[in-house]
Amino acid sequence: MACAPIIEALNKYHESNGAYPESLQELVPEYLAEVPDSVNDAPITYSKTEESYALSFSYIGPGLNYCTYSPSEWKCSGAY
């Protein structure tokens, strides 16, 4: 999965700091060399919640799908 390095970096950041970052840019350079801004030319969005986060992205194949990942669950919708 294209977002796997971001998810891994978020987990490492959380282990080190006891919280998730306010933005993905806080992962650079210690946890990621750079933050990708898209997956398959679709933007990646990140939002921190009180105790967790949501990472959203779209991908094509098959169909156009929109997924949101949080440490507790995956949610995907679209034309599979």
C-alpha cells in the first residue's frame, strides 16, 4: 500500500512522543525523508483527533475508491 510508510512513521512518532503529530510535516526528517502529497495523483489528507488520527486517500483500480485509515479501522467506499 502506498501509505504504509506514512502509517509506520506515525506509529513510530506516537511511540516516541506519546501523541500523534499535528501535521505530517512533523515526521520529516526523523521518521520520513519526505511526505508524499498524493497517491496515484490524488491528494493524501491527514487529520489529528484528540487521541488518534485519520489518513485519507483515493486510488484507482478497479474503479475509483476512497479510503480512510485510522489505527482502529479501515473504511473504503467507491466503485470496486
